[in-house]
Amino acid sequence: MNETADPTSPGELPDRLIDLLRRALELSGVEPLVAESLAREHYGRITVQGNRFEVADTEGRPNSMGQPDGDVILQLAEQIKQTIPAKFLTASD
């Protein structure tokens, strides 16, 4: 019996996590250039556990954010957004 291999090589995983976090930051209202930099800085806090993402705090300890079914990457983006100056946020209506 053949096992289905994960098409993502370990080297591609950081790029995918950076891209997911960057997009989540942009959706939360962070300027795109700032979002890219912040995503590269914080992507290491995201780990993949089976089919789920888990997020660690800045000390590397598991971070229980919100509900278990919530989107932890969007929640992490919101946390990061709260720590940056307003001038790096997109204008909202």
C-alpha cells in the first residue's frame, strides 16, 4: 500500500507560513511592506500539528489563543497588529 506523501518539502514550509501570516496581517489592516517584514520575524511561532496550526508565544511556549476551532494565524496577526504604530496600518473607512 502506498502512503500519500506531503507534496510540500520541509524547505517550502517556512515560505508557506510566511505567506499565510503576511496575508493574515494584510487582512487585519497592516501595510503590505510592513506585513512582509513582520511575517518573516514571527513565522517561527507557527507550527504544524497534523492538519492544524499551533502558535507559540514570544518565549516559545504554546499559546492558547481563543477557541480551539478559531483561525490561530489570524489571531496571531491581530496580536502582532496591536504592537505596531498606527502609521503602519492601512486606512479604514
